[in-house]
Amino acid sequence: MAVTIYTTPSCSYCRVAKDWLRKEGVNFTEYDVARDTRKADEMVHKSGQMGVPVLDVHGRIIVGFNQSEIEKALHRP
């Protein structure tokens, strides 16, 4: 399962998204786009915007914490 989340330290929705992923037992890779400009560019290329969080779930891009869309991307009912 390939899950990547692009975040910033001050983003409350990023914390909510990461907490939810952990609670659900989903392993993920996190990139702090405030510190890593290469990953920020990657995030913008994937999502077309600068807002965080951006999740890449099996290649499906989800902007913001949208639990139902994340569950669909994870193939959960």
C-alpha cells in the first residue's frame, strides 16, 4: 500500500489526517513541504495547488482531509 501525505507543521487538517491514518493502521510517508521545496514542487505537480494536506493514495490524489475519499482510495467500504 503506497500512501504519501504532504503536510506543513502548522496545518491542523494535516494532523487530523495523520492521526486518522495511524488509527486505521495505514502506513504512510510524510513530507513537510514547508521545509522541502522539492517535495512542495512535487505536491503542486500532482495536485495543481499549494493547499495541504495532499494525500497520494495508490496514485489517487486527495486534497484536504476527506475521509470517505481516502477510504475509497484504500478500497475500504
